[in-house]
Amino acid sequence: MRDFGKRFSVLTVSVLCIFLLATPVFANSGQKNVLTNADGNQINPAVGGDFAVWQDDSGDNWNIWLQDLVSGQKRLISSRQSAQVMPDTDGKYVVWVEKGSNKGDIVLYEIATGQQKLITNDPGEQTSPRVCYPWVVWADHRNNNWDIYAYNIDTQKMFPVTQNDADQQAPALYGNMVIWEDGRNNNRDIYGADLATKKEKALVVKGKDQKNPHLCGEYAVYIDYDFAQPQVMLLNLTTGEAKRIAATDNKQSDARIWGNKVIWSDFKALNWDVYSYQIKTGKVEPVAAGDKNQRAGALSGKHVVWRDDYFNNWNLYYSTQRGLDPEKIKNTPGIKVAVNSELVDFDVPPALENNRVLIPLRKVVEALGATVEWNDTGSSITISRGADSVWLQVGNDNAVVNGKKVILDVPAKIVDNRTLVPIRFVSQSLGAVVEWDGALNLVKIGL
């Protein structure tokens, strides 16, 4: 009996060690949570705000599921007999492709009301939809080649963004900006257009393929095939500068960006793992790594979602960014600002004026995924995020939010060549939630 006990203990420890070695490693973003655990495959996840969507083939066909990552509430939002695939969400709307009659049409679904409708019904094929209110874009094959089309949710008007003999595919959308893969130069390059002005421009034109673009604010990411293995590139849309973010000999794919963070899939040690890159610091960390495949899916705000084939089918996991480091808060003097649980570093400190916190504009606004335009002539600023826009002028109590005049308690001002703006007004105008922690001298901003 004693020998059996020893053998049992050794066997137990051995099995445990094997299990621990085989179990994926999760780091960087916080607690790992199971999003799906089903017999079928769950793929193509997307995240907007606190909502995640994905396509699921656990039933008789592919369907679309939606889950609130905060409350955990989940619901099936499509259950038709035809396949429903390629979902995307901005946290307010969901879009996907409904496959029927040997073609695909684009479905628009409103999360708050549960109402849905087809926004295309054309004999051609439509695929790869993206949504960022008030816009939906997709790749459209109605003219015997692939073009990019756009639809305005408010006006319900549709128009072609591109229309030429070459193929344009894989659109990505943020605010009024859409970018895509473009084949007009006999390979795949990255082009973009402003949906408000309909002005188009080349962003990356090289001798070899540039594919799978994604963007947020002033940055875009894409996969560059001009190396021994495909590599993730970070493109500054303002300066046009592009750089590799993790120069390795590994194959890289599935790049996504939100705010200060990029995630991608990296093929090393004979399988795919998920890594992240912090734009501000240049720090690279694993998000999910193991002896099975983990593929990058999506990120938004504090959430990262990926798919994992640990149980020999694709299921989804997500992590939510950890809370603020109390020691760092304690050791940071003066007024502090955190966006999505990450402290923002300023070269000019925030100021308190008439009980209003003013902060250097650009860092916080870009951390919220918005863009900033400065007009030298009138010392004015225009801030845009999705359908929201804010206009401010240095020294002027009047502001304009989405076309409506607003009176400020404290106007914007310039300190040491930095424009300081009232943080609560600007953040809330862009749809963010703002909290003040007087005990910590901390402004918390979250999407």
C-alpha cells in the first residue's frame, strides 16, 4: 500500500507538471476570462466599448453572438437559416455578413434596441464590413471587381468610396477615416480616404504587398510582406512614418490597434502566440502564449479578445486591463490623470482653475482614440472621435460640440507651448466617463 501511494504521488506530480507546461501563459493585460466554451468553433471576434461579438458554428449554421464583458450578459443576435459571418462592433452597433443565395449582404444591428436591417441587397457579393458610428464600410463586388462602399447610418445613404478596375479589399474604419488594401499598382498597397470630404490618398506604396490594415486615431497598423517573413508595421497617419514594432524572424499576422496598444499574432516555437506593443514605451509583452495556437482577435479600451485552439477547436478568451498601480499613484505628485486605467505622463503638469482641472490636450485625447487638429490662425482646436466633434479656442468661453454652442466654465489656455483644456468637458463630449478621486488627486477617464 505504501508503494502504491508513492507511485500515485509521483504519477500525480508528473501529470500536473505536464499540464502546467502545456497550459497557455497569459500576461500583460490582466485577468484571463473565458468568453466561449463550446464544441463548435467561435471565430472572428470584435470588441467595441464593453461589448464583444463573434461568429459561432455550435448550431446548425454560423450565427452571431453578443456579450457585455462587464455584466457577463450574452445573447444570440442572429438566428437565421443562412450563415451569419464576419461581425464587427463599435459598442453601439453591430454589422455582419448574411450569406444567402450564393452572395453576402450587410446587416446592421442596434445594440440598445435589438433592431436590425439589411443595408445592402445587391446581386454582387459584399464582405468585410466595419462600423464606427455613423459610418459602415465594406468591400463590394457589384461591378465585377472589389470596391469599397460606405453607408451613413443617420442619412441612410450609400456611396462608393473607390471605383476603378483594380480590387480594393479589407477596409478598416475609425471616425471619418477608412483605409484598405489596394491593387491598382499590381500588388497590395494601403490607401485611405476621408468619408466626409471623399478625398483619397496613398498611404503606403511599395514593391511588395502591404495587407490587413487597421487604424485608431492617428495610427494605423498593417502587415508588410517586404521582409523574409510578414511583419507588423506601425504607421503614423500624420507624418507618414512607418516602422516595425517587433523586428523578428517570425511570421506575424492579425495586427489590431486601439489607443496606445497594438496586438498581433506571432508564429514562434511552431505555433501562434499573441503579443502586445505599447506605442508610448515601445514595450513588447506576451498576451497569450502556449504550446497550442492563440490568435489575436480584437481590442478596445481595456479589453483584449483572442481565440485559442487548446481543446482542438477555436474558443474565445478575453482579458481586462488591471487597475491602477497604487504605489505609482502615491509617488506621482500633483494632479494625476488615468485613461482606461493607465496613468498619463505629461511634460506640462495639469492645473486646477476655478475648481476645474485643465490638462495638456493631445496625450489624453489620443489615448481616447480621438484626433486633434490645430489651427494656428485662430488658435483653435478641433477634436474628433467617431461622430463626435469638439471645437475650442484658446481664451474663448464659447465651444461647439457636434454643431451646438456650449459655454465653458474655464476656457482653454496655453502654458509652456502646450494647450491646456478642461478635461471633464472634453472627455464627456467624446463619450467618455469622468470621475474625480479627491483623496488621490486623480482624474479617472474611461470609455
